[in-house]
Amino acid sequence: MPLLVSFSLAGTLIANVLGCVVVHTGSGYLAHRLPLERLQHDGWLLRPRLWERGGRTYQRRLRIQRWKDHLPEAGALFSHGISKRHVGGDLGRFVAETRRAERGHWLAVAASPLFALWNPPSGVVLMVAYGIVANGPFIVVQRYNRQRAQRVLARRRSR
């Protein structure tokens, strides 16, 4: 398949960097614009999977507690945004914000094939891999935190 746009190697690198900035900023902004009502349920993509065992898989296999707090938090990047670190004691809102963040990161991964417009096949593979590697840890942290918070909420409701 011929490239839609052809650049020199330096031009391709610049286009990839700018493309990453646009994709990540755009997906974050679109997730930021989701109304709170749309964040009340997990849905197909976000629902917990059996293999996650309520987030315990991330604790045992990835030792997530050691590194999760070192990732940057951009929940308050856009106007009226909320940092998940500053939601306070409102676990319901915290769960909703983890859904927002996870959707934003999945959207960035889903946009990776756009790089096929100006990259050769090997470049597309690299950019898709970059999208997965760059967003994967954030997706894992959102899933882990949400499942832990949902367990606490379920215990509170059962009392």
C-alpha cells in the first residue's frame, strides 16, 4: 500500500512525534469531555476480567504497588478536570475517573494505525507498539485502582 504522505526520514520522525502529541492530547481531551453519566458503568471494554482476580493479578504478577505512584497523573490537565489523587473520599467519583482515564488511554492506542498514513509498514508496527507500551501501564493502573475501589464500595454496600 503506498503512503498517503511521503516524508524524508527526519520528516517522518518529526511527523511521528507531532502525531503522538496530537493523539495523546486529543484522546485525553475527548475523555475529559465525557459526561459523568457516561462513566457510571464499566461496559464491555472496561469490565473486570476473571483473570484479573479483582486486581490481585496486577499485585502478584506486575508488583504494581511498587511503580504505579511514579506514573504522571494528568486528570487535572484540562480545565475543570479532576486529578484522581485529589478526588478525596468519594470512591464512586474515583471509580468514574478511572473509567475516564482508561478510555482515554484505549483511545490513544486505537488511534495508532493513523500513523500508517506516513510510515512504511515497519514504522507502523513500531508506532502501534509504542502506543501499547506508552499507554499500557496507565491502563493497567486504572483497572487495578478501579477494581480495588469497587471491592471497597461493595463491602460498604453489604454492611
